[in-house]
Amino acid sequence: MARTGDGKPRSDRRQRGMLLSKRVNLVEFKNFEDNARKSGFDNHQEYLTAFVTGGIYLQRTQRLELQEFFGKLGKLGNNINQIARSANGGKLALNAEEIVTLHETRELLEAIRADLHRLGW
């Protein structure tokens, strides 16, 4: 169990003591849900979270393109891991320049992921 002063990171959930609420009628709620869907969100809660946190409003096509990009990014990372695994297992001989390129590519992928995560994606 976590204890005070143990240096372990804590969830920011405890820090979220403020509650936002707004009563709406059925028509307003349906409009809000429609706007969420039109913006490419799966449900109105995601849309509300993006609104409150200052998330970027993307059109549905942009969200789909971004999801496709994430898939390609993941596949690229997987390919790099497979190359590294083969090289480390002795199945693939790489020269020093290729090893440096492999490490640099992996670092770039991690930087891209970190930037996207920082932006809320």
C-alpha cells in the first residue's frame, strides 16, 4: 500500500476536487451528443473531456487519419523491435552505422509518441 513520503508517483485523480455540472433538457443533450459524433468522438463523455481540457477539435476524417497514423507508428515500432531482436539473437549481422541508425530511429519514434501523448493523444 502506498504511504505518504514513500516517493511513489500518485494519480492526479485525488487532486481533481472540482466538479462541473450543467443541467440540460433532452433536446440540448441530443444536440450535444450529435456534435460529439460529428466531431468524431465515440461518446459525449470523451467530447466533454476534450472540451474541458482544451483538447483539439478535429473533424471525423482528421480523427480517422490520426488513428491510422497511430497504427502505422505502432507497426513501425514493432518492425524495429523485430530487427533488434534478430540482431541481438545473432540471426542478423548489422554494421556499426546500421546499429546507430536503428537506435536513432527508435529514439525518434519514442519522441513522436511522447509528443502525441503530451498533446492528449
